[in-house]
Amino acid sequence: MRERENIFLGLFGYLSSSLFIRGKVCLGLVLALALLGLSSCAEVAKDMGLDVPSDAEQRTGPAGTENEPVFLDPFQKYDFVMAANECRFFMMPVPEKWYWKIFLTADNRDAKRKGKLSAEMVPVNPPFAPLQDCVMSKNFQLAREGVQAVLGVGNNLPKRPAMLKLCQEGAPLHVVISSQVSTTTGLIGPKKDRIPAKSE
């Protein structure tokens, strides 16, 4: 053991004296070699799966809560990762006689674990109107694949916010949501001149 320490000290002394003699060029060379060694170790660890981040470390994107939901921009696509058994809440103001559609894609990139995602338009009183070809809630059981769904609500009342709740379990899930907010004649109702007169 003592012999190894002496060898190490001797090597260190030689390198130190060389650095002082040859100056900055030699120092730069040693530092470059050290950095290359570190990056090589990092690549090997990554390839062997030794540096896989925890579920919580994989989380990205907006993470609103029930009390403080994230207000969505209808013209923006949101691309994020849900992990560590979490729920996120998103909100959109829906004008009177308008609808909100959410185009949702979820995929599981973990070959070893299954993931679950539940998506729900949070119920309110009075309720929002359903939309054709849209659902109010959807549950996804994900192995190594991706799924899509379209959720949506219509608003027959004065402007009010609608809330989307996403909850994840199991493997981290990659989620993409985009919105469409627009007026719809289907929610306007009959024209006044077509409403039958009350019988006297």
C-alpha cells in the first residue's frame, strides 16, 4: 500500500514539474484528456443504463394544480412528460356558444413498465354540453405504444372556464395536447323567428 502511494506521489510530482516547465499547453492537454475520460465514462454509464434519471427527474412542462391550473393558449401545442404518479390541471376560458376541443396524444417509451393516463373534463354545475365525436373522459392503458383521443365541451352559458384533469400512474408518459376553441351553430339553438308563439 505504501509502495502505491509513493508511485502516485512520484507521478504527481513529475506531472506537476512538467506542467510548470511546459506551461499552459501541457496543462490544456491534461485537462482535455481528463474531460475526454469523463465523457467516455458518462457514455458507457448511459449505454449500460446506470445513469437513468428517476421518474421525478423526467417530469417536464406545465404542471398546474387544482387550485392553480395552467391557463392554456389555444394556439400553442404543449409537449411534456408526466411521471411519479402525478395529476395536472389545465384551464381554458370558453365564451358563450363556443366549444373547446382537446387533441390528446400519450405514449409510453418504457419497454419494461406499463403506464396509465386518465383524462377528464372536470364536471361543473351546470354542466357543459357534450360535443359530437368528443368524449368527456378517457382512460389509457399504455404498454409500448401511443394512443390518441379528442375530448371536448360546449358552453351554452355566459363565458366561463372549463378544466382538463390529467393523471398519470406507472411508467413516465410523453403527452402532447393542443386545443381548438371556436363558435358552433350547434350550441346557438333555434332562431327567434322559429320559436313558436305562446298560446294565449
